[in-house]
Amino acid sequence: MHHSEVTPAAPRPDLQLELVQDLAILCDGPMVDLQISFDGGLIAMRSNDKLVFQEAAEGRWMRMNGADRARLLAGWIHTAAMKYRALLVGRLGERKSSEVA
């Protein structure tokens, strides 16, 4: 039996763990607005009422399939979490922020 299509790789557990850790840190402090629909996506993160991170996609979002949208969204979440971790390092120092993350 010939298989001309390449089967998609299974999700790597470390990426799943990374997403859970990213979401956990974002649930601990900053205000995150997330809007997703068929015609667009937006993420905005504020800390102490200051905009720290924002990304949006409209036209390109509509041209993507569901899996590509999910990857883009996961990338936004990861970037927001990295930025918030960096803010914590600046505010609390390396030792304290690693305990939170």
C-alpha cells in the first residue's frame, strides 16, 4: 500500500507543556484580552494599565486554515508570556519571578 501523503506529526508534549505554562503565568497577573472569530484575531496584554503587548490579524487570518490560526494564536500567547516574565524579572528579580513561573 502506497502512502503519498505525509502523516502529520503528533503534537510534542513539550509544546503542550509550554502552552500550559504560558497560560498559567498569564493567569497570574496581567490583563489579557483575547478576541477570535472567523474574520480576525486580537490579543492585547496590559500590566498596571499599560499596554505591554498587542497583536492582531484580519486579512491574513481569513486566508489561514484552522490549524494555522491555532499556531498563530499559540505564538501570540507564548510571546505575551515571555514579555510578562521579563516584566516580572524587572520588578521582582530573577529568583522571585522563577518561583512564579
